[in-house]
Amino acid sequence: LQQGAVRQKELDFYTNNFWIFGGTTVILAGFSLAQLTREIPVGTNPALEYTYLGFTTLCLSLDLCIVTWTVLVCTWAPGNALRGPDGMTSFHETLSLLKEEQMSIYYAFVVSIIAYFGS
């Protein structure tokens, strides 16, 4: 019983982390979209213009991916962990997947932040 309670807290921990990534990324995506809709001044160096658009587009693209991934993970993981076909094995496998995915989403988030400040 105690192991199940600890694993439930671990599931809550990962799910809350993903929601935080998703919520923060939505705000960052809004900033990036606002940057894309700004008009670039006439006479701007084309290399600077393409760099600006490239970084801003990279940031917005990563943000949309992160939001999609976090919503998918946050809706799928609790259901699979609690009602998976293999009982506690499903619970353990779900937590292992969440642990792996957290790092990939974290890296995408960091690159998104770097791209935002690069733009």
C-alpha cells in the first residue's frame, strides 16, 4: 500500500511538472506570435531579418510542440497508470515514460527560451 501511495505522488509530481511546462510555454508562444506579427522596418539587413524570423519561428514551433506534448501526456498518463491493462506494471511503465519524456520536453523548452531571447 505504501509503495502505491509513493508512486501516486510520483505520478502527481510528473503531471504537475508537465502542466507547468505547458502553461509557461503558452505564454511564451503568445509573445512569439506577437513578435511574428510585428512589421520589420524597411531597410533592415536581410541577414538580420532572416535571423530574427528564424529564431522567432523556431521558438513558436517548439512552443506549439511542447503544448501538444504536455496536454497529451497529462491526459493519457493518469488514465493509463490507473486503468492500464497490466495493473501495477502499467503504473510503473507509465512513470518510466513520464521520466523519459520530461527530459525531452525540458530540452525543447530550454531551446525555445534560447530562441526567444535570440530573436
